[in-house]
Amino acid sequence: MEPIVDWSLAERTAREVARAGDRRPTPDERGRLEEAQRLAEHWLDEGGLPAPPDAGRTLVLDRDRWVDDAVVRLRRLIDPIAAAQTEGMLGMARRQVDELRRALDEDPDAVERALEELGDLGGEEGLAGLAGLGLPGGAGGLGDLPEGLGAQADAMREQLRRLAAEGGLADMVRRTVDAFAAGDPATLMRPAAAALTALQAGQVIGTLARQVVGHHDLGIATGPAGTAGLVAVNVAEAFDGYDLDPAEVAVVLAVTEAAHRRLHHAVTWLDAHLDALVARFAALTEIDEERMREVAEAVQQDLDPDDPESFARAIERAGRLRMEPTDAQRPVLARLQVVTGLVGAWARHEARAALAGRLPGLARIEEVLRRRRATQGDGEERLAGLLGLDLTPPDEGVAERFVATVLDVLGSDGLRTALAHPETLPEPDELADPGAWLARTVEIGEVPDDVAGLLGEDAGDDGTDARD
């Protein structure tokens, strides 16, 4: 079977996108981040999270290196969902080809009439229009693609030019439909589907590489097991203009990254559980054929033969198509967001405790980071659009309050209970109601109706009221 995603093409595309503005870390940046990493491990040793065996190993990255690591991890996320989506779309293609074949049997002249409506395809304007409809390198097309696709595009345009001049386009359409009907349309279309998904995946990963500051920004680990890493150029860009001490910024980011790494090390089942939830989400994928038709019609309406830029806009619009989760997928998505939200909140708590009283600018740096998390970046938006899977919790404050409440009632041991086993994870409604989770999982005598009230007037380290 052909691969669902052409990952060689995806990786090349990701690198092309990521390299715009990329650079190696300067000696000052590398030294600052390496020193911050050493401080991070030392300060976190005073807390309750165990250190991985390789604690202290430093990864100061450029975007290209981040892509190296992220492709391996994100492939496990993208492959199962892409497979389900591709099979659904190819099944739709089978039905459409069958319908088209029946229509041609009933009306053999339909192809000629359709082509006449497109105008003179043998002329330069018609050929430019066909090229702009998305042939790589065409006017208004996909732009500069990885090496090797340009020659294919030239060959495709030359074939169209020859067929148009010979009046053979109608015959080509008919023979193509006959070939599809005689065999399996999905088998014939699978390589094209793998290439298309690869271009989308590469665009997503490359865009993320220009946005993330570390290996754990997305709520899942994008680096090898047990590692933490920071992308130096993105750190510099993210905090440019805030008049913050670069050394303090580096320490806050390093401590947060290291806390995430320790959590993933301590919770041995975490990554496998996330993979299982993604596989379950993929298994419930359904293709909304009516929605796909509506989008295709909307894109077609955007096309203007007299405006070459309209083709680029149409392709961009199609690329922004967002796969929405189905009703069956929403509970699975909610559980994924519980895990990523809980891990993120716990890591931030550990980082905050390790940094308390040590950095004058901590509050300002944390506010910048909070605003970054609250605003979905272009890469995260494209990832959610490609997969229909938004890993970012809709309100990180819910998980923050859960962590603060459980810590106040049971301490660190109680919080570890939440991630002791997949069955002890809070349900989505329990994340918002810690008292319900406590009553279900822990025998501590009578649990007050309003557990948040145990926190008193202040929620704790972050200075927010748990009842807000």
C-alpha cells in the first residue's frame, strides 16, 4: 500500500518553510541558555519531580534541528488521522467516479460541452488559468516547492498544451474516467493524496518551527523522550521589545521546559496514552461530503480567469479548510485536552515554585508567556485545521485551579494521584470541579461541597482566586 503521507516530501517542505529567517544560536545565546538549563535542573532538584537519567543535557536548537525532532513525534500524531481522513475522501472519490461514469454513459457529449464552456484552452490565457489552478510553479500556484517538483510541473503543462492543441482534452478526460471505473479510483489517487497531505503537513511543521520556543509548547513533547530544548532564534523574537532581562527569560523558559521533561519522565504511560487517544480520535473520523462540496464550490467561485492572484487566494482558502471534530470525536478531544491541560498546569506550578523569590522580573515574563498561550499561533491553527484536533485547552485556568485545589487539599502526593494511571485522570467535568474528582478517587473523609473554598482568599502561587 502506498504511504498515507509522503514524509520525505513533508520534511523537505517543512525545512523550506522553517528556514526563512532561521539562524544558528549566537555564542551569547548558547551560553545563556546552557547556564539557564544548569540552574533549572539544580532548582528543580529541590522539588518533588524526579530527574531523568540524562538531566543536565542541554539542547539549544535552531529551527532546522527542531524540525528534525518534531517530524518524528508529530508523525505519530498526524499519520493515524491523515489515514482516516484520506480513506474517507478516497471513498468519496470512488462514489463520485461511479456517478461520473454513469453520467457519461447516459450523455457521451457531456465532456465536450463542459470543455467548451471553459473557453479556448489551447490559448495562452487558458493555459495560464490551468497552471494557476494549482500546478506547482504555475501562475498564482503554490509557489516555490521542494526541488524536483518543478520539472514535473513543466511536464504536466507541456502535456496540457499538446492535448489542448490537438483537441485531445475531452478524450483524456474520458479515458481517465474509464481507467478509474475499470480499477479502483482510490488506488490510482493514493499517491497524489499522499503528496497533498505531505505538503500540508510540511507547511504545518515548518510554520510551527518558526513559532515555538521549546519542545513542549504544543502540550505534547516534540523532542526525543527525556529531552528538553529551546529554539534560540524564536526565544529572541518572542521577547523582543518587552525590555526584559534576557538571562531571566532564559531561566524561566529553561525551568519550564525541564519541568515538562521531568513530568514526562515520571509519568511513564503518558505518551502512550496520548497516542491511544489520538488513534481513537482518528478511528471516529467521518468525512462530511456535503461540507466538502460546499468548500469546493466556494473555492471555485473565488477563481477569476482575468485575475491571476485569484488562484493563489483560492488555494490559500482551500489550505485553510478546517476539519471540525464530529460529535463522536468531541469527548475524545476533551480527554486529550484534560491531559495536556493538566500536564501544562502541573509543570508551570513546579516551575513557579522553583523560581519563587529568585527573579525580579518573573511576574512580567510569566505574563508574556500567558498571553502567548492564550493566542493561538498560525502554526497551531494550521495543525488544528489539518487534523481537526486542537490540543490546546479552551481555558488553561481550569487546569490551573484544579492543580491548586488538589495541592492545597492533599499536597504533592495527591496531585501525583491524578497522573498515577489513566483511570485516575479527571474527567473533563471533574477538571472544572475538583471536589467531584477528590470524592471519586481519594478517601480523605468528608469532602466539602466547595473544595475551592479550602484555598482561602488566595489560590496560591499564581495569585489568582480559585473561584474566579
